[in-house]
Amino acid sequence: MKIVMTFVAAAAVLVSGPALADGAKLYAEKTCVACHGPKGDKPLMPDYPKIAGQNAKYAERQMLDIKSGARANGNSAAMKGVMEIVSEAEIKQLAEYISKLK
């Protein structure tokens, strides 16, 4: 039990520190900021979503579906080109970062 607790605590540190910094960097580098705003709460267009605080698993699934073509509705065409340059590992980091935005 103690080993499991230590592992969970160590994983939490890894996710909250450098991973979030990497997520912020990716958010800027992959141009998310251009359409969703610096904090994910002021989209460029009124019909683009506010993504700040979005559930990480949901955001990850949406990005993966856009990347694969499984989601091709709404404004997903605008994201399709961006998702082509984002790896699955980066999608996971972005989703975690987005979920922490207020």
C-alpha cells in the first residue's frame, strides 16, 4: 500500500510540474492560442469553443478524433491541419494543460 501511495504522489508531481509547462509551450507552438485565446477562454470566432477547464479525457478524445478524421463536423476542419502536426503524446499534454486553465 505504501509503495502505491508513493507512486501516486510521484506521478502527481510529474503531471503538475514540467508536464504543464510543456503543455503551455505546446499550446503556443501548435497555434492553439490563435483560435482559442491565451487562456482558452476568448476564442477568435464566436462559434469556436472556450476550452479552458475542459475535461482532459474529453479534450484528448476530441483532438484524437479530429486527427484521425473520425470527427469531421462543425469547426473540426479548421483544426484538422493543426492536428496533423501534433503527436498523440502532445495531444495528451495539451489536454492536461487545457483542463488546468481557469
